[in-house]
Amino acid sequence: MDNRLRIIGGKWRGRKLEFPDVEGLRPTPDRVRETLFNWLQNDVQGARCLDLFAGSGALGLEALSRGAAYALLVDDNAKVVSQLRQHLETLQTVDGKIHHGDALQILESPPNDNPFNIVFLDPPFGQGLIAACVKALESSGWLAENAKIYLETESGLQDLNLPDQWEILRLLKAGQVTCYLVARCPPATES
């Protein structure tokens, strides 16, 4: 397997970055990333992004390349974290931060800073992590009022257990993967 990803848009377009050979690490394919960032084209500029289960860093780094103001990339694998830190150095950016730790544990407490406008949630498949992460994101103050959340799941996952105020905007099936773009809608005000 070729352990390289290519940034497909923005200021680092065409840059190729290596990622470690770690079991279960599967970067979001170029075609899917292209579709996702077309969906988000009006939202990325100046956004605060959270890339949970960052792995190769494909989503968080792509967001930074396309003008995100800040990206926090979270992963619990030491080799992955080391490589992500090297990527930030190579790309000479201070707009990204790497956090070495378990995504669910991090989400148990509120963020240290402002909430996030965009969240990339692409956990390992078959471990039931989507529902737990979605619940924690909503209940712990990690999301800005009109946040967009990208979910990448194994095809066949039937119930995402999304909160009532989350609305699926887009859906893409690509091979064994289903991708969703979800909006967190502000609660309706009673008149």
C-alpha cells in the first residue's frame, strides 16, 4: 500500500505527505475529500475545525490548506501523532495543533477554547464510536451553534443516533463507506 496522501486543494494543493503504516488507518479517498470540501466550500474559510481520529490528517490538513483558521487533530496512536506534528512543521503552519489522546476521553470535558464550526468524525469502523462521539460533541459544548459535522461510517450502519437538532444535509456512498454532512441547527424559538 502506498502510504501517501495528496492535499487536493488550497495553498498546499498537490503536496504529498506520508503517513505511518498503522492497522485500520484509512485516509479518506481523494474523490470523497473533493466531494466533502465542495459541500463545505462556503464554510471552511476562517473556520475552527476538529479532526477526531485524525489518522493520516487528510481532513484536518485539507481544511487548513483551504483557509480554515485553526484545526485540532486528535489521535491516540503515538506514530500517527509524531507524523502529524512533522506535517505541521513541513507545511510551516501554526494554525494546526495535534493532541495525543483518546477522542472520547477528550470529548468528556468542554473544549479549552471556543467551540468548533466544523467537525470531522471518521472513527475506526465496527467499534460503535459514532454514537458515543455524537452524544459527547453535543452535550459537552464542542460545537458552535450552526456547526457542520462530517461523519464517515461503514456501509450498513443503520442508526447514527443523531440528536434531534442535527439534520443530514448530504449523503454519499462510496464502496464500503457512507459519508454524511450534518448540520447542527439552532433550536427553534417559540413565538
